[in-house]
Amino acid sequence: MNALNRINQEALILFAERGYYGTSLSMIAKEVGIRKSSIYAHYNSKDELFISVIQYVADIYKAELEQFFSILKEQNQPVELQLFHVFQWYMQLWIDKKDVTKFWRRVTVFPPEHLENQVKSISAETVAQSFNIELADLFRQGVENGELLNAPSDKLVALFQILIDGILTARLLKGNEDTAELLQDGWHHFWSGIKATDKRQTNTGEIINV
């Protein structure tokens, strides 16, 4: 691994653990094993390094997202299974790329004030937009084929985001093992709330959901 990649990797880990304000270029240089002045051979400032790491992480997520949905579409499964696979895949990213996920969640929820617009622009244009478009297509498909309640796709996307954000936050605070049951319960209640219900008429003429 060359010096630039080592700088980016150690910066990512420190920014994930300590945040923007809690991380200095001196700390990054120490972890890499170089002098602070050597960082300036690659970046003019801490801000420039920070934005570079955000773009690097965004590119990772976008590539993962595109690959995943490409494979998912080829399988031609019911929407329930597709959404469940999306849910599982997103949760697995937390385990497979913990430093990346921790960094991404921290900087997108609590970005440095003076870099907030840049952070939000990178997030919206690369990850959030692509992810939401794919989700919206799935939800529209589910509504059209009768698997889901007739609700606007943007509302269903928002509910799905609340589900995964809540569970990821719990995992961040409690760890993976302590939240394993939460994954199953969270998905069960989410799907129960959005799936289409069959309506049948009883002998007395009453309409019930089954």
C-alpha cells in the first residue's frame, strides 16, 4: 500500500472513531508512520483530506450498490424477497465494512458545519439518490402487482430508511450480537405494516382482513 492509500485509510479510521474535530493531521501522520509535513505532499489541508475520504467511501458504496441491485434484478423474485435481500445486504455492510459504515454514518449525520454542503452534496449525488431510486422502483413494482399496500413509493422508501437507520444506530451503540433479534423483529413488523391484506367476507357480511 502506497503512502497516499495509507493516509486515506488511517484518516478514515480516525475520522470514524473521533470525528472531524477530534482528529488532527498529526494523529493521522503518527498512525501512518510519517511526518505531518508529508501529508501536505498529497493534500493542502485537513478539509481537503476529509472530503477526499468522503468521496472515496461514497465511491465504495455506490459500486457495492450497483453490483448488488444488478444481481438482484436478474433473480426475478417476489418483491417481499427482494426487499428482504436489500435489508440483509445493507445490514451486512455494517459487518463487512465496519470502519467505512461507521465513518459514513457519522459524517453524514454530524458533518462539520463549514463542510456540510459539500458532504450532503456527495452523499445525495452518489449514494442516497441511487439507493432511493432502486428502492422506489421495488416499491412501485410491489404496489402494481398487489404485494404491497397502495401507498406512494416515496413514503415507503422513507419507512424503509427509518427501519435501517434505527437498526444501524442500535448496532453502533450495542454491537452486532446484542441486536440480532432486533433485525428479525424489525423486518417482521415493517413487512407486516406494508404488505397488502386479503379481505374476505364472513357469513354475516362483515369484511375482515386475513
